[in-house]
Amino acid sequence: MSVNKDDMKRTSLSAKRGVVLLCVFAFLLLIALVGRLGYLTIIKGEEYRRIAEEQQYSDSTIASSRGTVYDSNMNVLAQTASVWLVYINPSKITDDNREDVVRGLVDILGADEDKLRQDIVSKGSYRYLKIKSEVEYNEKTAIMAYAREKKITNVIFNDPDTKRYYPGGTLCSTVIGFTGDDGYGLYGLEYFYDDKLTGVDGKVFTLQDGLSYELESGNKIMYDPVNGENFVLTLDNEIQTILRNACITALQDNAAENVYGVVMNTKTGAVLGMCNVPDYDPNDPFTISDQKTLDMIAEITDEEEKNKVISDARFSQWKNKAVADFYYPGSVYKVFLVAGALEEGVINENTSYTCHGTITVGDRHVKDYNPIGHGVETPLTLLVNSCNTFSVYVGQRMGISLFYKYFDAFGFTEKTGIDLPGEGTPVAGVTYHSPEVSFTNSNLVSVSFGQSNQVTPMQVATAVSAIGNDGKLMKPFIVEKTVDDSGNTISETEPLVKRQVVSETTASTVASYMEEVVKRGTGSNAYVSGYHVAGKTGTSEKTGVEEKKYIASFAGFAPCDDPEVTVVIVIDAPGGARYSGGDIAAPVAGEVFEKVLPYLGIEPSYTDEELAKLSSPAPDLVGLSLTAAKAELGRTKHTYRIVGDGDEIIAQSPEAGRTTPKNGVIVLYTQENLPEETAVVPNFEGLTVAQANQLAVSRGFNIKISGSAFSTSSVVAYKQEYREGTELEMGSVITVYFKTSGISD
């Protein structure tokens, strides 16, 4: 076969052209690749390097610990404890192990079975699926033991986690507050000091392969966590318990809407106790604790309305009303009125005024609670009798300018500055009258006896402390110091004098007047034998409410000659027939003083009259013959009961040294192994001291008298330590609380 030379030439030329084109194409491709490589390495290189590193490194968080909150005796109030987070790797779930995984998570951790099954299917390629956080130790141990038993440890995992605990529950809830699910403070001290309590989480960076498995290269970077600061408060758990128990009793006995209480160190401003009831459990803050509120919510049928009421109720129970809520102080303010007037020389200790029961200023006619008047009075009896007309007279003599000067000086126009959130902000023309905004002569009449101007319980506590602190107004505080995990002090609060409000002489004079208020005036129900309590009562009418409601309050300090403890009690909207501060708030304060002062180691100082009526310790009779024991009891003026037929005292009740009242009863046991002689506690309420003592002895009991029994003869029992019907050993000592009824202020 012959080959055409022209065809060969054409074929050769075509081949050459193909090679050339191929070379050109290859060259252009090379240029494009070089360009692309240059673009990726030079222009986008840094970005892709960062992305690669992010993909190569896996980071995990090492949780820091939120700071612990302690009371002044290092009892834990708030603490972060170890819990665990349980998660699974869905990509490792197979048909063979699926049911084991589901059953374990549902039965042990309470997982939602339907949702879990859906997630396993829809997220089957995932390597991480959170099942439950804040898992307690027992649950964590159980689920991991189950995983080992079923050989599914490649599916179920756990990581350390933390949870905030409040061991005291409701004890300090409105002060301490609580944290949210994210661990940050939402209310109270937890919120106010969140930045210091919150630590800085640590980080661990490890290398991983393309399938996200950790490489055993040892190339690990770790940043240790920094824990939050620990707080030591001025609050004392024992004092807080005393205060809260007293406030709860007042809330229940008086069917009140709220009760607030503050216990403060008079000289430093350190808050020893602060209470608002009803309160809540910070371990479960969204559950409403007040039964009356729950009953009201249960009756609401409209869902939208019900949800709003529930929301409002939660915010109300979280609110620290002792620092946030304003109220009319009533006659408590007369203390500051008299102090300012004495300091300015508007009146002196001998100034006299005749109270006829009414006073007229312009078109205002003010009536005293005593319609026939108190007769001739001095500044001392103004406070003892809580005279409204004399107060109006003093206010008029001071005038708007001087009155406002001391209203401002005692701190009622500003926040106290306490280190807690939500403190109420005084506003001129809203919470109080000022010369620049709304102060008129008509206003001056009302504010002189504690109406029209509003204050907070914390403002009253600091102001009345100034009277007991030689005229010096202190800045209140609740954090004593912060410490690190080794106990080293980071910061410490020093008491701060804000200003000298009145002279030491004026403060001492007014304090002596306040002691007389408790000895023989409207504050007699706050009387505590041996402790010389100084105080003032107040009763004011609430405004802006449909039905008539009142605020009953008491503010004072003790011991009067060297004040250490200030107590303020406010009873908001009592629902019973009794609503005056002297009748229902003063006894609460008296109970707090009676328990707090001895607890703090403050020794009583008794008058001769008090010593004559005081109880005495039971003598030690064990081991004596029956004849000798009777002789000793005759000397101590105790009565006795004999149990058994022996001739020697084997045991006694109450035991030796236990306080017993004059003419109290002691039960003498003269045989071994005899059962205790018991009796049923009677009802002492409504009885006089003599009647209660007689009834107690007749039943084989002793009573300890508490309250105003030493200051006046017209007192009756209103509360007792043990309920009627309680069975106690004969000879037991029962505390019975007495007060004067019908006090009008």
C-alpha cells in the first residue's frame, strides 16, 4: 500500500500543532497553578493557616469555681459544689447497643425517651450530644457503672461541672440572692459582687487528627482557671436565725403582708442580720413560697393573668425590701425631729408645751391619739407619750429650712450606700418634700409626726444608730472582707463615718429619752430586763391602697449607756385588729434584743427592782438527804415535788444551775430507774404574770418571764415557748412572753 507524502506531512504538522497546543495549555495551567498557589500562600495564607490550626487544635474549658460566701463565723452561705455533665457520642451507637443506651439514660438520668430516640436518629453522625447537666455524684456513679456493665463506655461520657448551693436555704435568701443557669448572679449579693465572685475559666488545647481524635503527641497547652474571690460577710447565722424567726412569727400572728427586720452594729454600721418575709429558697428561686399567694394564683382562670401574677410574685419574693421599699416612718421620726430641734436650740430640755389633744396650723387640724391630750409636756415626754401635737409645735418652730436640714443630715435624702443591689433611691417631690420642689407649711405639719415623707428600713437603721453612736452617721456595710482560697485577705471593709449629724451631747440626751420610751412609754413592749433598751415606736397609714392599711414599726438600740446593737422592725399591713407599733412591732424587737445581746456576750446590768423580781438558779440538791434538800429549798423559796420513796435525792428537774423563777418548783427524784414525771403544758396566753406563774407551779412547771413584765403591772402573756398540750418533764422551764396591750403608737 502506497502512502501519500502529502498526507504524511499533514499528519506530522497536526501532531506538531497538538504538541504545541498541549505545551501552551500545560504552560498556562502551570501559570494558573502557580498563581493560585501564590494567592493561597501569600494573600490567603494567614487566614488558611489560622483555619488549619483551629481544625487541628481542640479546646476544652476548665471551669473556675465561683467564690464561696461565708457568714462572720465562716459558716457557708453560698458555695459552688462539684457536679457532672453527662453526654453521649451518637456516632458510636449501633443497632446492638441502642436499647442499652436509651434504657440507661432514661431510667437513671430521667431523660425524655421520645426525644432521646429522635436525637439519636437525627444526630447519628454527631460526636457530642448533651444529655443532662448538674448531675449529682450518685447519679453520675450509677450511669457510668451501668455503661461499664453494658460495655458502652465508648458512648456515654461525663465531664466535671459545677452547681451553686445555698446550705441555709431561706435563711438569708433576700440578701444573698441566687445565680442563673449560666452561673452568673441574678439577685442580691450574688448580683452586686458578680464580677468578683466569678472566676476566670481555664483552657486546654490539644492536637487532633482529621477525624477529631486527640493525638498522643504531648503537644498540649493548658491555662489554669482562676477562682473567684471568697466573701466573708458581717451577717451572723445565729443572729439571722433569731431575727428571721421573730419576723416569721410576727407575719403569722398579725396576718401581715410583709415583715422587715434589720440588726446592725450601732457603732460601725456592720449589718448583723437582715430579713424580709415572706422570702424564698435560693436553691429553687422560681418556686413561690408564700401560701397565700399560691392560693390566690390557684383561683385565677385566665392564663395570661395567671402568668403575670406568678411573674410579679417571683420578683416580689426576690426583692430585698429592707433596702428597697419606702414607707412612712410615723412617730419613729419624732426622734430625729427632737434631736434636730435640741441641736439648733429651737427647744431645750426644759421647754414645756401643753397638749390639749388637738393643734391647728392654718387650715390643718391635727388630733392626737389621746383625745383629751397629755397635759404639760417636755421634749422627754413628747417621745415617751409620742405626742403628735407637740411634734407639730416643734416642727413649726423649726420651720421648713431647719427641718429639711436635719432630714437631709440624718440621711433620708440619699441612699445609705450599703453594698447590696436595688437600694431605693430617694427622689425630691416623690418620696420626700424639699424646699426646692414641694415643701410647704402644710407639708411641715405632716412630716413633723412622720407622715408625708418616706424612708426605707435601712435608712432608719443608720439614722437611729447615729443617735446611739454619739451623733455620727455611719455607712452601712455587709461584706467584712474578701479572701482567696488560702484564706489570705484580699480586701477588707473599714467602718466609714459619713458625717457628724448632731453633737455627742444632743445624741446622749435623745438616747436617754428613748430609754424612757421603753421603760414607761409606748415602747414598753420592747423592754428587756437588764439591758436598758432605747427605742421609739411608730404607726403610719399607707396611701395608694383601696382599704385602710397601716405600717407598724420600732427602731432602737441597746444597751443605752454603751450601744452595741440596733434593731429595726417594720410590719407592713397587719391584718388584725391591732396595728400600732407599740402593740405589735415593739414585742418583736424586744424578743430580738433579749436573744441577741446575751449571744454577743453583752452582760446585763440590773436595777434593784429587776433584781428583786429576777429568777434564780436552781440549787444543787443531788446527793443530799430529803430533809437537807427541803431545808435548802426553804431557804431559796422554791416549792418542790417528791417522786419516789427514798431518803436521798438521786436526780432533780430542773438541773442545778438552771434558771427558775421566784417560788418556782423543783421536782426531786429519790429512787433510781423511775420514769420521768411528765405533765401537759397549759395555755398561758392572756394571763397576768402572777396568774401564769401560779398556773405553771400548779402543773409542776416553771416559767421564765420575757418582755415588758418588769416595766408595768398591766401586762398579759401573748406567746409561749411550748404549745398548749405539749408533754414535758415536770420541773421544766417554759419561756412565756408578756406585753402591754392596747398601746396606741
